[in-house]
Amino acid sequence: MNGEAQYLLDNEILKEIFDQLERIAIETGINAKIGDDELRRLAASEVRAIRSVRLKLKSLLSDKTNQRTDTVA
């Protein structure tokens, strides 16, 4: 799984897709009408989901690296 996580993190197309989706969600939340709290909530949820996926991929790499280090020591 370590190799797959690294591949996804390094994949330029996937990076661009996540960056673009995150930018759109942020702009959607910022530009929502004053009373449209639901749209802002949905946009914030989308940003959190994208960031969560990135963090999980990095976490998988970190966990694998720490396991390898622990077994060597």
C-alpha cells in the first residue's frame, strides 16, 4: 500500500485535480450569498474532505516509514 500512496501523492494529474477542486470549493464558500449558510457549509465540507484524503495518504506513508524504522532498530 505504501507504493500506491506514494504514487497517488506524486501523481501530477491527481494533484491538479485536488488543487482545482479545493480552489473551487473555497471560492464557492467565499462567494456564497450572505444568507446562504448551507452552501458555505457544503463548500467547507468539501475542502475538509479533500484535505482529509491528502492527509490520509501522507499518514499511510509516514506509518510505513515508522514501521520500517522500528523493525530495523
